[in-house]
Amino acid sequence: MNEVVQEWKDKGWTQVRTHGTKKDFNRCGTLMSEKAQAVEASWVENGKRKTKLYTQDSHHYLALRFFCKDGDEFVIVMRKRK
């Protein structure tokens, strides 16, 4: 996980927030769009899905989703000035 986050930091992105519980994960996905008005970060805790919307007015947002072995997910949100 740290290597994935560091790759994006090296590209000029800043870590904003983490949603969900960090734990061992199987795979990682990336959600970002330079054209969308907002990016939705979603995660799963104890089988319940939760979401938070990040509006892209002055910054672009990136959601790094980590899929855990037990079915839960956590997300790290990053941003970069437009």
C-alpha cells in the first residue's frame, strides 16, 4: 500500500484522507477523472458500503481502493491542484 501511495505522491498528488480500516488486501484499484464534476470514494466496513463525494472545483481527486481478503475495502483519497 505504501508503495502505491508513494508512486502517486511522486507524481505530485497529496494524500488527503483514508476511509475504512487499513488491513491486508488482495488487489488495488484507481478511480479518477479530470472531466467529472466529482469523484465518489466508496469503501466497505463489516459488509456495509459507505461513500463520500469529493467535488472537483479547485482540485482533481483520486481514490485508491484496496480490496481486502475478508470482503471489506478501504480507500485512500488523494488530490492535486488543477
